[in-house]
Amino acid sequence: MENNVLSPVVIVAIALVMTIALVVIVSQWRSNHDLQQEVKELKDRNDYLEKRPAMISHEIRTPLSLVQGAAELMAEETPGPLNELQRSFIETISENSRQAIDIAENFLIDLNMDIRPLQLQEIDIRAIVADTAKEIRKIFPIRIDVDAAGGLLPIYADKQLIRQLIWNLINNAARHAHSDNPVTVRIENGEGSGAHISIIDRGEGMSDVDLEKLFTPFSSGSTRRPGSGIGMMVSKKIVDAHEGKILVDSAQGIGTVIHVLLPQHLAESKES
């Protein structure tokens, strides 16, 4: 009799346990499904955020490049002769659109460095400096001398970032140099190994206040030309990422020398 009385109780208990287990399983499945959905949404959002800087930069650069191209055509008097006032306006448009393009490029580089590792490869720093100087000569009516005597000087670095670094530094020197004095760029073997790059301009030089703000974006100083300063900030970030050093010597009324020291190899922890 006891077995007959207990059997329904046991059955109910088993059913209750199974029901609870089923509820737990279903709840766990839903939680896992929701979690997977959240992970997918986060991944999609992260992918979008990674692509957004490039999208924004592209949207900014494209119309500015068209404006700059049109200004250069007008400066060449392709549509017709210009008077002095018109030429002055065209030069202002061209210079400011070029500066805005540089800001967009540095903005993109800065954001990309936060989300992607260095793309290390063997590069010839002398060749990159010579090629970059050649491009900048087309922009500024100033002599840019490159002292790159010697053979191949290979270092392991991110080619895109190093090119941007050299562009920023020569571009900055050309903006500040006097038109009758050349910008000089020297590339030498660094101590031990690596490269030592010097960019020399004989412009107005910088005060101590300006030197303190040199690598701070969106600041201005007594002798600095108008600009965002983001190019110098990005330059230091690139040098730091390559475990290098950037040093600045400047004197008002004499000029500025920027030294960049880059190692031949990065530490193993960074190369992996």
C-alpha cells in the first residue's frame, strides 16, 4: 500500500524536477541566444566604428581635393589671366584646402593607430625620405635639400606611418622656413643600428612656450603659424609606436632642427 501511495508522489516529484530542469535549459538557451545576438551586434558596431574614420576622412578629402585641384588650375591661368588680387585669393584657397586635407589624413592615421597593429616590413628609409621630399617640392616654392648619401639603410617599420611621419616633418619645416633659405633633410646611420633623420629649417624658430606646445594639437603659440598642430602630435605618436625618439632644438631668429631616431628593429613583444 505504501508503495502505491508513494508512487504518485514520486511521479509528481520527478515531473516537477523535469519541469524545472526544462525551464532552466530553455532559459539558458535563451540567455545564450541573447548573448550571441549581443556579441554579433557589438561586433557589427565595432566593425562600423573601425570603418567610420576612413569613411569620414574620405568624405572630407574628396571635395577638398576637388577644390584644391580647381585652385591649382586657376593659378596656372588655365581659364585665363589673373590679376594680383585674384592670384592672392587663389593661393589662399589652395593653401587652406591643402592644410585641411593634411588634417584629415592625420586624423585618420591617429584613429587607425588605436585600432590596428603596426604593419612591419623592411623599408629603405633613405628612399622614403627622398620620394617624400620630391612630392613636397611640388607644393612649396622653396628649396628642399636631401642629404641621403650612403647605401641602403633598412629598418623594420610600418611603411605608411613612416611616410606620414616624414611628410609631416618636412611639410612643417617648409611652412616655417624663410623662402630664401632651404630646408635640409639628413639621413644617417643611428648609433648602433637604425636611422637618424634631421630636418632643418632656418625660419623664425620657436620660443620655450611654443616648444612646450609643439606636440599638443589645437594649440597656438607666439611664433607658430595658424594650424591645428595635429600633424606634430601624430608624428610623435608614430615615433613612440616604433620605440624611437623625437628631439627638437630651436632658437628664435635662427631656426629649428628636429631629430628623429628610429631603431632598426622593434622589441620582440611589438613585432609579434
